[in-house]
Amino acid sequence: MIKKITMPKLGETMEEGEIIKWLKEEGEKVEKGEPLLEIATDKANMEVESPETGYLRKIVAKEGEKVPVTEIIAYLADSMEEEIPSVEGKAEVIQGKRESETAFEEKREERVKASPLARKLARERGIDLTKIRGTGPGGRIVKEDVLRALEEKEAASVVEKVAAREEFSLSRVEKIMAERMEESKREIPHFYLTVEVDFSEVVKLRGDLLEEFEEEKKVHLTYTDFIIKACARALKKFPKVNSHYKDGKIITFSNVNLGLAVARENGLVVPVIKDADKKDIFEIAGKREELVKKAVDDKLSLEDIEGGTFTLSNLGMMGIKNFMAIINPPQVCILATGKIEEKVIANEEEIVVAPVMEMTLSCDHRVVDGYLGSKFLQEVKKGLEKPALLLI
């Protein structure tokens, strides 16, 4: 029996997938549940398992092709002798169309008045006679006309090479990200709130925790982990910030699923730490390490990247002082954090030098106004300046 393999729908927003790699070749036996191919979705690369047992009778969609969801990409069969429906017929239709177009072009050229020598020269040099103005009797194209067209073509080719520039096509992930960011800036009324946070206590607490527990917990705490925990705590207190705006409605969530922007060579991804408010600081650190490694190795699953309710983008390790991030729709806020640097500040009526970080909250004004955004940001600041609160 012939069984159709179609492009699966691997997410709510997925409309098409790109075939990255077939893990089986035509003629190979495939077991149900065995990895069959890799597909690039709008969020990540995914392995797709075979829905049935059988022989991979015919691959319809080749590696590199983009195919709409539910369209046929291959056929499985109980044996390699079974006939498959209309794949070859489809190829014949395409070939027939190409042959028809070629014949049409040839007939069009035959209607052009040209000398036999001009026709021969044009065929040899790839010159389109229909685009040449003849100078012979009655507008007939002669040898000199073809040679002149050839010179112009070669001159244009030289200019094109001189002016050539390197161009790159966006990967599927980069293309989707570009479309979402364009949509975000076009449709979301952004505004921005910035605060400075004294990291003195976080620096001390991190040092103490690393000294006492790093070997036992088998994870390395970073300042990002403290920021994640502070955000999760504040989001629990201000659930409207932990929401989506969709179709004119605000959808708030009881779960705090915090996305962390991770830069890679093949595009930015945002893996999600689920239930961040219910995890302690070491659990957050462990999950962050796991997700970042999977992101860098391009091994994120759909589960790893779906369901985010808020996003953190930290560029402090890149030496960036501050920046304003673009909201990741349908979320309503994103927090951008920069590097920690020594600053002179007033602390309990004395002037001291302290490690300070600037953080900027980007807000969707349709959902979060200035007052709510400020209260949320102050709560994040409070958690980081009194980090013992994050351990409760």
C-alpha cells in the first residue's frame, strides 16, 4: 500500500517548512517513529519521525525546497515495486511546459527578419534576435548588428562585474525574525523606561553561592540568572505585564514563561524557561545553560521555544551599556539589559563607587502604561538590590 508523507504543521504559526536534510534515501526501509528528515520551521529546525513503517518509495520534495503544510513531500510503500500516483506525471507536465515555451521562443525568433549568418552567430553567442534593431535592407538583421549587440552585452557584463557586491539570502529563521520585528515596530506603540540598578549585593551573593554550592549544584551562576529570577518575581506580582495582546484582547497567564534572546551565527532565537517563578536560582541557571547549548548546537525543540510570556535580552557581555529592544509579539514587554560598570552613586547618605547596570523596559502602550511599566521595573530593581528576596 502507498502511504503519503506530507509536510507536517509543527506550530500554530507554521505555514510552510523547508526540507533541510533527508535522513533516509529512496529505497531504504523506515520504521514507524524513526527519524525521517529534518525540517526548518519558522522557529527552529526539527526532526520529523516517520508516521508509518515501509520503504521510502519516492522523495518528492528535495533538500532546500520550501513546501506548504499538508502538501506531499514523499511516499512510503510496502515494497519498492508498487506504483506511485502522478509524481512522474507532474514532472512530465512541467517538462512539457518548458518544451512548449522553448518552441514558442524559437517560432518568435523565426519571424524576425535576419540573414542566415546573423541567425547562426546569434545562436552561437546567445544573442536574442528579437531585441536587435536591424540595419540591413527593410530592417533586416545582418552580421554587423549581431556583433554590435555582442559588444554591448560584453561591455554591460564588465560594468556589472565592477559594480558587483556580495549579497546574502536570509535563512528561514532570520526571515521570520525580520518579518516579526517589522510587524512589531509597525503595529505596536512602543515606549521605553530606563532605570539604573545597583548590583553590589548581587555581586556579593553570587560570589558566596558559587563558593558554597557551585560544585554541589554542577551549574555556574551568572548575573543573567539573577535578572531572570527578579523578572519572574515581578511578573508574578504584575500579571498584566506577563500577557499577550491578540485580536484586540489582553490574555494574561498564570505561568511565567520567560524567553531569553540567544544570538547565533544562523539567526537569533528565543528559548523559553518555563515556570521561571517556580524555579530556584540554581534551577534557572541549569535550564539556561541547557537551552543556550541547544540553541548554539541548533538542537532546540518546538517545546523549547513556544509559550513565552515575556522576554529578556542581555547584551552586557558584549560591552553594551544600554539599548532599547523590540517587543516580540504577541508579548507586551521586553527587558533589555547592558553591562555592569563601576559608577559613583549616593548610597545611604554617602558617596560610593558601585557596580551599576542600566536596564530598559520596552512596553506596548495598548496594554502597559507608564505607571504599570514603572512599577514593574521598580520591582525588578528591588529584587536585584535586595537579592535575598530572590532566594525565598
